[in-house]
Amino acid sequence: MAPQRPLKSSKKTLQVLRPKNAGKKVQKKTPAASNLASLDNDLPDGYVLSQHPFYRKFRESLMVDREPQFAFYIGAIKVTYTRGIAAFGKGTMKVAVIGGGPAGLATLRFLARAHEYFPIPPIDVQLFEAESEIGGTFSYRVYEDAELVSSKYLTAFSDFRLPEDAPDFVTPQVYVQYLKDYATEFAIWSKIHCNTKVQAIRRGTDGVGHILTLMQDGFSSQWACDAVAVCSGINGNPVMPYVEGIERVPTVIHSSRLKSRAQFGKDTNVFIMGAGETAMDLAYLAVTSDAKSVTLCHRDGFFCAPKIIPVPQPMGAGPSNEGGRPNKPVDTSVASLFDTAYVHPKLQKSQLLWMYYDQWIKKMHWLISGTEEGPDQWVGQISTSRKYMDSILLCKSDKALPYMSAGKRSSSWANRVRSWFMNVPINDTDGKTIDVVTWPESIDKNGYVQFEKKLPNDSSIPQDQLKPDVMVFATGYTREFAFLDKDYPCVSQTNVRGIYKEGDVTLGFIGFVRPAIGAIPPLAELQAQLWVLRLLQDKFPKEVPNTRDPNALASYDLDYQIHSRGNYNFYETKRAVDHESYAYQLALDMGSAPTITYVMKKG
């Protein structure tokens, strides 16, 4: 068993270990409350009495679950503790936040400053991050030339923006620095514990409260609290689907381990497995590396929606805004007014709006590029059964697209006429291409890929002659919470807006929804606000009543989940949502969506 010691923190904590001065004469009687303050000053570093009366605070500050009865020292004071008397839910509220990414930091901030907005005592909230610094996947799963697929306008938190001089799409390094600046701005560094892994969480006595088992620098400790926010992110354990004969490929890695072009090697045949944003980024890295060929494999196509729609060229005269500003980011052009906001619930829940968006997007793409998929996407089409905008997770990385479409564009008379009137710019690929094929069924004894289903128009190379040297699986991650005891609900059971399970608000999952087009951090910020509000209403019903401001709309249910089509249900598997609808739903639930009358009065 690992040795036990308290957490490292800038804040003094109660230590359940015998201090150096424990050899002094022991006072058998627990000191009176009036003497506690003076005793605090005599304690060595790491030992502190935080609140009176002593036993109440100690029960809430319990860090170690040992024998049924054990003794510990506070300075020279010996105290005997009998397990089972811990009383959660009284005195100072304690909350644990797991994960130091955007979701965790936003949740920490709202909890740490809740007493500034409600008449409640300060909350003792601590954030535990397993890695050596905050930032989550933006710090540790980053590759060469990476940049965010959501714009700085949407990705930033509501009251702390990215710098004005930052590009529309920042690098992960810039975003991590932004998160550090956020922690500084709201003074939450002292509550962040890096290099601290949460190994287990179990219910407290009689199912009340939660006890965390933590590992820090090889030392194990436990921390008891009233509530837990799981903010560990959607990028958990890497997934690598098995392909028969995969052992015959010389190099097989997951995208989480690929950092630079050099890893593709020289004169190699590279296979990118997957068709999401990471797969597209890595395909671009591969085709601009020293690799001999690049092939991307997909299961049922993809729909590419570039972060910025290219400015079409009218009548072959060159870009229409040459020397001017480019188009604005797509994620800033998604309307919510009279779409999700201030729309009759029956209309919002109907298919009429989705039918309009579906036809608008497809026809506009065809007008400017000749294909209904992403602009200039001539390969990797989605099957007809699910090619509908209410069921698709859009791929917002498009650097690889010109290499995929090279040589595949229609040469029909109709397309030539259309492209003469208007067409997106065609980027020069210097003769390089990316082949797009279906998912391989197996790899034969000679190392060649075999396919169950062939799409001959997708590949310029006969599919029986594809022999990979390097295979990169950009196939995502599973959401696993091995640290949660078996009696806890999982994400799929969070029936209150995908945040917590009804009847157990003390365990929240923040940051586990994925917008079809949008950004996770601002949605996580709203999730954190709603969860903290419901938690406080449960803990402090008198101080934080569940009432609605007269200028706020009453809550009602919106249709915010991405729909299921063609045997694909991205809400069930990825918690996929429509960004604007989900954000408005959370605002309605919190009572922060103003009435149209109130908005008009404000001008």
C-alpha cells in the first residue's frame, strides 16, 4: 500500500499524521472552542484548525479512512476519531472538481466565487488534475501545425475573451495560455492540484457524500466532500478498432501519439484510419511530409464544413474580395434569434427548420463548388440514408480536402458552366493527392489491404495494391470513468440535460457534450452554471430559492439532440447536440433567457 500523506497545496490542510512535536505532553481533553484560534498559531506547516466547533470541521475535513478507530495529533493535541460519525452536508460545503481543462476551470471558478453572488458561506472547492499542468487535451494531445477548429469568438468564455489581436483560430499553445490567464484573472490557482490523480471515488457513510482516493507524487490520501464535478473531458482512452492482420503493418499508432511529420517516415505508404477532424489534419501532415502515398479510410463518408467558407471566384475573374477581408468564421454565422430563441416550441421541435437548413447548406455548397457535401468535396460521400443536417457531425478541418478532390472533380458540361459563373478557389497541390477508400476488412499475408466494400471512384490506386507501411488510427476515444464506484451513474444515465442524473445532483458531468458545429468550452461554461445553481438550491434552499425573475422566460424543452439516422445515433454515442439549441436550453433552465419585451426595452 502506498504511504499516505495530505495533498500539496498553498492552503494548509488537516494532516492525519503524527508531527515532530507529538512527543510533548499530550492534552487528553479536547480544547475548548475559545482556545482553538491560539492553538492554530502554534501548529507546524500543514496543520490547521479551520473552523469551530472542532469536531464538525474535522468530520468534514476527513482525509484518511483508516481503522474503525484511530488517533491523530493536532500540534501536541491527541484526538481519537471513530469512523462513522462523519456528517456530510453540514457546515462548509466541500466540492471536488476532476480535470483541469476548460470545463474543470469554469466549474472551479463558479464554485469558488458562488458566495459573492448568493448569501452562502464560501465553498471549499479543490480541483485535481492528473497531469503536470492545466489545459487538458490542448496541452498533451497536440501535433504539428494544429489549431482549434472553433473560432476565438465562440471558444472563449463569456466574460473573459481571447486577445483582440489573436487570429480567428488560435493554436493549442495560445489557448492553454489563455486558460492559465483565466485561472489568474479569477484567482483560482490556489485551489488547483496538478500531478494529483483521482484513483477512486466512493459514497460516504450511508450513501451521503463522496470520498476520493488520490495519488500525488507516490503518496496516497483521501478527501471527503459533499459533491463531485467530473470534468475529465471527452478524450479519454484511445480507441483502435481491430483489423484482421493488423500485425502485418510495420508501424501502427494511435493519433494521440503522433506529434510531427517526421513520424510518417520517408517514402512510406501512410494509412489514416478515420474521417474526423484529427484524421483530416493528420492526412494533411502526411501528404506534406516525405511519405510516398497517403490513403484515408472511412466507414460511411464525411461532410466537410470548412471553418471559413472560401470566397467564390465569379466568372473566372479571381477572388471577389481580393485584398479585402476573408469570410467570417462559420461558427459565428449560425443564427439563434428567431431560430432557437423566441420561436414557438412547436416550430422549434418540428422538422421545418431542419428541412430549410438542410436544403440551404446543400444547395449553397453545390452552387459554389458543384457538390452538396463540403465545398469542393468530391470524395467520401455520406450514404443517402443519413445525409441530413440534423444527424451529422460536421468535419471542420479542410486542409486535406484539395488533395482528396484533385483529379476527382466532375468534368461534365453542366459543372463546367456552373464553375464558370462561380466556384471556390482550387488550390494547387503540386501533384500530390490523398486517396480516399472505405474501411479495410483485413490485411492479407503479404501486407496488402483487403476491402469488403469497394468504391472505385474514390481511389486512383487499385485497391488490391494498397500496402501500408504506417497506419495511424484517428478513431477517437472512449469515455471511461474507472475511478467511479459501480453504484454511480455513467454519462449515458445523466437525464438532466446530460449533466447529472435526476435525484443525485451531487455528481455532475461537465463538458461531455459535443456540438455538431460550435465549441465545447462555452457549452461547458453554461453546464457548470446550471449544475452549480442546482447544487446550491439543493444545499441552501432558503438562501438560493428556485424562483424565476419576472423578466426571464419560463423554461420549456427544446429539441437540441442530434437526431438518429441510418443506424447512427451520435447523441447516444458522442452526446452530440445542436450548439445554439442546447445553449438556449440551459439558459432557459437557469432563468437567464430574457423575455423579448425586456430585450426590446433595452434597445
